[in-house]
Amino acid sequence: MAEKKKLGLALCGSYCTYDKLFAAAESLAERYELYPIMSETAAETDTRFGAAAVHIRRLMELTGRRVVTTIAEAEPPGPALGLDALLVAPCTGATLARLARGMTDSAVAMAAKAHLRNDRPLVIAFSTNDALSGSAENIARLLCRKNVYFVPFRQDDPVRKPFSMQADFSLLAPTVEAALKGSQLQPLVLRPLGTEA
């Protein structure tokens, strides 16, 4: 049996997507050795979508590993572990900005920077209410970067949140697989929810 590839799984604070993420992560755990990372905000904030400690426990149970939650912990795995790919899911608008501008002031941003220096794929599954406004420039910048791939995304509620877009979490595994082969899963922009033909 072939050895599983190593996939970093980095969570930011778009808590409303966690149920979708954890469902998809179970499938990823069957194919990859998962290495969990959480932004400081995600690791410390209790919300109506659940307590931070519960999310951390779920990640630990899923991966069998302690969750990296600080900048100091996030840098060494880049060169030491040699992850085959790093998946940031969900990626918030704030983290998109950090990644687009090379800022490393969070555990997830540091993990991404440390990973990219190994010239390996970074996969982004964003969820942000300002994808078609404030975050649009950062998305465009990242689309032009070498070894950066996006999980296909769509408007999640075009009527009530016209600038909001979210990755299709059911496409995490196919996007990672394509990225490992050096290709972007297409189509990149999907029809808005509720408008499928």
C-alpha cells in the first residue's frame, strides 16, 4: 500500500462553514495524513457555531495530532515536515489579505509562508462576505501566484449578501488532487446557490 501524502489543514475563523469543512475533512483523512493548524482567533473564539475547544478536539480526533495554534509552532513544520500540500479551509478575508501581502502575523499565514518556500501547492477554500468588494483585489493577487490554487467558489446568497462568496467544500479533495498535479480545478467560479440548471 502506498504511503499517504502529507496535507496540512489550516482553519481560520469562518465558523459557519465548519460543519461542511469537518464533513469534507473526514474524506480527506482517508486519503492523506492530515496536519492540523488553526489561526489564533479560530482556536480561542467560542461562537454560536460551537466552542473553540470542541473544534480543536474534533480536529485532534480526526487527525490524531495536536493542533498548531501559534506563529512559533507554525513555522518549523514548513521545512521540517515537507508537507505535500497545505489547504487553508476556511480562509477568511483577513487571511486572504495576509497571504496576498506576505504578512505572517497569524499561525495560518506563517504556516502558508513556510510551506510556499518549499515550492509546493497552497490550496485556498475561502469564505468571505466581501469577496466581490474588499477582498476581490487579494483574490486576484493570489490567483496570479505560483503554486496557489483555489477551491472553486460561488456566491452563497446573492440576494441578501451580494458581495459574499464561498468555496464549495465538496470540492476540497478534487482541488487538492489537481493542485498536487500542478493544475487548477475548473470551472473556478460556479453558479450561485439555487441557480443550478
